[in-house]
Amino acid sequence: MKKYDLVVIGAGPSGYAAAMRALDFKKKILLIERNRVGGAGVTNGALSSKTWWELSRETAAFRRNLKRFSIKAPSVNYGEIKEEVVRAVGERMSILKEHMEQLKNSNYSELLEFKTGTAKLRSQNEVEVVNGSSTEVVWGDYIVLATGSRPRYLPELPIDEKIVMTSDGIEGMTDFPESMVIVGAGVIGCEYATIFSGFGKTKVNLIDKGERILPFEDADVVNIIERNMENNGVHVHRNSRLIRMEIVKGQVEYELEYDSGAREVFNVEKALVSVGRVPNYEKLWDEKVDIRVDKRGIEDHDTQTSVSNIYAVGDLTADISLVNVGELEGRYAVERIFGSPKRKLVYENISTIMFLSPEVAGVGLNETQAREKGLDYKVVTLEYSVIPRAIAKRNTQGFIKLLVTNDDEMKILGMKVVGNHASSAIQAVAVLISMNKGIEELAECVHPHPSITEGIQECVRMLMGKSMFKPTALRGRLSCRKCVNCVYEDITF
């Protein structure tokens, strides 16, 4: 039986990151993958869907600008778009594979081994690897489980991945559908609504059980996203519940019941079910391996499961299901096993981005979360219309919103950026949150001009009472307030 210091099951973002971090400790590692290196994070998840989004965004922007050239919009070729997505996925997978191949010719050549197959824990140290008719059992002093997740199925829906699909079925389509209903108005559902409406070929309906999409987000964020969706032809079924969906003559028929009690039947070409993901841990270990699970996934304490030498990372646990979080957890688990992490794994400074229209990036708390926690805070908002870079890009839709503690220290609680370049504007704030710092470090930082990040500096200066633009003079574009006991009051200097 071959023995390894570490066996990593799953070569998606978290498993790959764990294996590569273990190389830094000069440990002997076996990395096992059942399907394709990169996992769903590459093949039919983050990279794939975000490539669709980028191409959709470019298409929508091109259509908006055509009137400058007095020409009609050309037809969008689905096959060409799909092929570009396939190329993007292939590029990323080839980089990951090339990296592992080149490691064989380096000073890591004796440390990393890769096997294709289905893995199962026979004991807390023994791992069975099955590949076709071949079966092998190996020993791992430590095990990292990183088998990811899959789209959640609703058993009452006729999901066939052809007409009624999850995100796994998107790649199988051969053309843009004329019409589509999306079940689920969370982040992923709204992203796909943005993607398909952006190409201008599909009439999209979005089922939302509440009054507004993205219920965890602040109202000012949602208002922009909803308005853009509806301007792009998306119809949001608000306050509705899906009570029936059937495939009728090769298309989708669905029935909604509204909060009022009224019912309505709709017919569309395709349906996309986007109601979350479930962890892949079925048949991953024998019953004698006492790994505890709950309804959200594998129970873990700081990535360590109930079995001391077995760790779980990425979508297997109840933490945030994001590629960057999975990679962070994979690296952290290995550092716990073979070293001593310099700091505890925290999620308060995790940067996020929603690929909508416009994009939405955030870190830390939003106002909704701050109020739920009963916090008093100061909040400053600055619209893109006063940022030179946004003006130059001819797109001033959006804003920057910064939350700090309601005291003299003004430690950063969170920030939200809605608009062009949103994701590039938040990382400095994420670092300050992790350091439990206030805003003074940002006040005099010299930003490149023109850039969106200049708006962050102006937000900080507003909070300190020394901004160039005064909120009282540009009401509606700037605001500086404090919230005490959920009551707002303008801050004046």
C-alpha cells in the first residue's frame, strides 16, 4: 500500500489549492479527481458563467452604441458565443494541467502524484481509488475532502437538463431560446437573467417569492439591478410561488400562485432552475468513518471534521460557497495540518462580486446586515456621477457606499460598490477590515487619476469632514449619515 503525507480528494479550486500549498511544506501528496481538473469552478460554474456574462455585457454595450454609427444590430451567433466559452474553459484547464505536468520536471517531482478515479474512505487513513476496472487502496496520514457541490434539484420539477435545466444543462443548448423562466431570484438566478437578457435574443421571466429580488441586499442596490433588468426585457414575477411545472409538447408550462391567491399559467421554451447547490459527499466514506454531517453539509471546526486527521473545505461545508473562499480554506487546512497559521480563518473580509448589470462588489457588512446585528454606524454614499473615470466611460450609473463604526475610530464595517470596475475598487478596504483598522489610512492615499477608486477616497474624506464635494451642496448625489437605533440623521460638520 502506497503511503502519502496528504491525500486530497477533489481537484477543484479548493482541492487544487490545498495540494499546491502542501508542496510548500515538502510533503508527499496524492491528488485525486473523478472528472476534470478545475472542478465546477471552471467547467460549468464560476469561470464558465462569468465568460457568458462578459460576452453578454459586451453584446449589450455594442447594441447600445450602434446608433452612433447608424447601423442595425447584427445577429448574435449562439454557436460562436458558446465556442468562446468553451475556449475560455479549455485555457484555464490547460494551465492547471500544464502546471502539474511541469511540476514533474522540477524539484517537486517526487512529491506530487495525480490519479483519476472515484475515491472513497475505507477508514480514516485508507482511501480506495476506483478507475474503471482498476481498484487501488492508498494510505494518507491526513485527508482533505474537497469534492465540491452540484446544482440542487427540486424533485417536483421535471428537470431533464434539456428543456428544464440547472446550470449544468446550459452548455448543452444549441441556440438562444426565444423565452425562458428562471426559478430562483438569488445571485445565480439574477446573473443568468442578466446574461440571457443581455444578448437580446431571449425573453426572460424570473420567479421571485418576495417583493424584490436579492432580499439580503440593500434596497438601493436592488433598485438599480431591478430597473436595468426590466429595461432589458426581464419580467419579474413578484410575490409568487411556483405550484406546477410541466413539459408540454417540448416546451415548458408553469403555473404561479400569487400572494393575493390569484393563479396564472405561462408558456416558455426553456426553464432554468437556480435554487442553490448541495455538497457532494454521498458514498464518500464507509459508515465506520465517523464524519458528522448536518443538513447544510459536513460539520467542521476551522476546516477540521469530527475525525481529527480529516479536513473538509470548499462547498462541502456550511461556509460561503465561492471559489476564492474554497481556495482560502484549502490552503488554510494544509497550514493547520503541517504548520501554524499566522491568523485564524475569518470570513468578515471576504470580497464578493455579483455579475449583474451593473456589477456589484462588496466586502464586510451591508446596511441590512448592520441593522440586523443592531449596530450603530455611519454611512456615506457617493454616486458615480461625480467620479471622473465614470464620466469618461460615459456610464455614471452606480455608487460607492462605505459603512464605519459610529465613533471617533470609524473602523470599517463594510463597503458596497455598484457600477463599472466595482470589483477593482474594494481590495484595499478588505485589507483594512482584516486589520481592524479605521479609515485614516485611506484618506491621504494617492489614487491614480482618473480611476473609480478616487470615489473611495472622497467617501473617506466626507466622513472626516474634509471632502472636496460637500454633501449639503450635492444632495441626491452624495450623502453622509449616521444610523443610531435604526434612526438616520445627516452628519454635518
